[in-house]
Amino acid sequence: MIYIPADNPLTVAGVELGRKLFYETALSGNNQLSCASCHKQELAFTDGKQFSTGVDGSSTKRNSMALVNLLWTDNFFWDGRAKGLEQQVKFPLEDQHEMGQSLNISSRKLSEIRSYPGLFRKAFGTATISGELIAKALAQFERTLISSNSPYDQYLAGKYSPDSSQLRGMKLFFTNPQPEKGIRGGACGHCHSGVKTTSQLYHNTGLDTIFTDGGRADVTGQTTDKGRFRVATLRNISLTSPYMHDGRFKSLNEVLDHYSDHIDEQPKLSPFLKDLSNQKNTKGLRLTLQEKEDIIQFLQMLTDSTFIKDPRFSNPSLISQ
Amino acid sequence: MKHKIAGAILLTILSLTTSGQTGQGTLTVKGEVGLPLTITTAGLSEFRHAEANMKDREGNMHKYTGVSVLSILESAKVTLGKQLRGEHLKKYLLVKCADGYQVLFSLAELDPDFGNKTVILADRVDGKPLPAGKGPFRLIVPDDKALARNSYEVIEMIVSFAKD
């Protein structure tokens, strides 16, 4: 399902304005940060850091999320606190520890930059810049960040032949283990489902027993939601380290080790991770080294090299220079 | 007299369920309903008892007990039975879970005059409360071949009209 609000259809002018705003440092309190500071195209719109640094020099609470295929997403952040991209983009813009500037001040600053009033008029029919229109333009641009040309996409289209390791990894990824039938699996595809390799769900993946970050519970107020975080996309996952909501894992090997061998069996653990086993009477997936390597080989099939170089998504001011 | 009894039952349900805010261990029923409900585990006994046996993914049989989803919808004064005609046949029941999972049934799928599908809101399995992560309320759809609509941690039921 695609999510485009009726009051913010995608237009060529709107997307172009959103692209310019995405790279606009005037939207930050110190005129040094833009959306692209924490969402770099070459890193599939992440920043490669465990936590990002805001205008006040402080670190963000959570790892920067990849911006990809957001056209099919309507709840955002690791805790799902924003419904719709138009709402989502306002958080980092105004958060004092991120870009640190109110939308009113941003609107005034943009009004004083010669090119913007005309661009807003072209996109929205008015040269009067407002926070709502800034958010709408950014949302339009971000909805165009579509990654659909990875080797996995090409494989689905019958244009790519995976090697034996990738095929084994793909099978493991999408298979739930059934030890009584001798079927081994990684059970990844239950949550990282479909071609999007994500779902708009919140799960406790057994990372902690004591929660320093409430996760989804910060939004719902429910103790049962403590330690639950959004299922992340795996698109371009080999480019978006470090991993998890707090960037605790530096490599995919560490992620696979966690799900295979180190899940903390606790009451709040997702029921979809409980009692997963590849061997009768044994807890945990206990994947072999080869199986882990095969799954990583499959995950690397999700790297879309055209997406990270697509000029439609790059900084327009650099191209025009 | 019949209406008075029904009214008394509804008042009892409301008195059991509106004491607290929506949240832990509660289920809200809203949308295209005549009477929005907030149901707690304690208030579940006010609805029609139902039970079903169903195999888990490993093939082990379990007995689930709870209440009929149809009886919840009836209490919420949803258009069922003879009212389920014309444009009301475009209505559906959306079931939402704490982890964000959602599943859907058409009202006609559930109505005894149409699909008569058995759907249970269970709070116990094999005589015990549902475990953490699956309860307090789980949807049980015993006649479905796939298990995917047997949703955990149900927190909301929303009745709506299909658009388009």
C-alpha cells in the first residue's frame, strides 16, 4: 500500500523543492546541518555512525534510520511516534538536539533566500513559506527515494542468477525452522517480510533485559511495549551499519550472531522469536558459520548500487556548480 | 422487557469497562458502531462464551477459550443480521494488535446469515491465561487454513466502510 496524503500529491515542482530543502543547511540552527548530514545518499541515506551529532554537539538517542521506499510506509522512527512523512520530518528539524530550529524561523530564513519564494510558488501556488509547506515538500522528495534495482530485484525480474551461497541464504532467510521435519531456517522473513524486507511492526528482539530505552513504550505508555522497536528495512543493509536502534552491532556478522546465538529469552521477547530452534530440544537458531555467511550473501543482494548514485536524489547545488 | 435486560447487560459491561483508560489489558471497539466499548479481561464474561481447538505451528492441539467476536460486535450495536444489507455490506472489521499487526474480516464473513465464520477473542489457552506476548487477548480463527489471522495481543477492533 502506498501512502500519499490527499492534500500533498507528488508534483515535479514539489519534489524538486523537497530535494533542495533536504540538502539545505539554513534549516538548522547553526546553518551547518541539513537532513543529508545524517542521511547520506552514498550510505543509503544513513550516516554510518552509532549516533548522530546535533547542532548543540549532543548525540541523538538512536541510530539514524535508512530513508528508502518510504512511499510504502506511514509510521516512522524506531518507536513509531510519527504518523506520515509530513509529521515525521518536523521532528528532526525542530528537535533542539538535532537540527534545532523552529519551523517559523526556518520559514523566515528561507523567505530571505532569493530562490525559495519562487520555488514555493511553483510547488504550492504561494510564495508565503510556512512550516507546513516545508514539511510537505520534504515528504514529497522522500517518497521518491525508491530502491528497486538491487540484484534481488533483478533476480525477482528474472534478470539475475544468484550464486549457490546467495540461494542458500535466501532460502534460510525466508524459512521458519521445523526441526521435527529436518527443515533449517533463519526465520528472518517473518518480520522482514516481502520484497520490502520490512513490516510496520514493533518487536522486542531480545537485546536487553533491562531497558535503558523504552522504545515503543515511550509512545504508547504500555509497559508491555518496553524494548520494542520498529522492524527496520533490510534494503541496502550492507551499507547502513552500525545496526539496531542503538547501533550496537558494527557488522552483519554481529547481527547474525545475536539472532542465532544470543537472544535473551525473556517474557517481553517477541513471540515470533521465542522457541525458535533448528534442533529438537535446543533453544536458539544455532546457525552454522556457513549458514550465517549464506544469509549475509543474500543480504548483500539487497544493495542497490544505482540507488546510491541516482542523480535525482543527490545534492542539486553540487550538480549545478 | 427484553430491551431492558439487554440495556442492563450493556450498562454492566460499561460499568466494568469504562473505569479505566484504554491501555494495558484492554480492548477498544470503535468506528461504525452504535456503542463504543472498552473491554477488560474482567468484563469478558459479559459476552457469549466460545471455545475452539486449534493446532499450533508444530502441530500440537490446544484448546482456546474466550468469547465470540460476533457477540462483541452485537453488543457494540454493529449492523448485523437483517441490518446487514445494501451499503452495510461494504463494512469490515479491522483488528489491531499491540505490535502494529492488523488483520481484517468483512462483516458479512462473520455474520451468521452470510459467512458465519467462527472468530473467537480468546483469553485462555488450555485453561490458563495466555502467556506474555500473546495475551491478554488473542484472536482465534479455527477454520482458517493459514494461522496468520490468529493475532496476538489484540488491542483494538474498528468497524469501517470500505472506500472506493
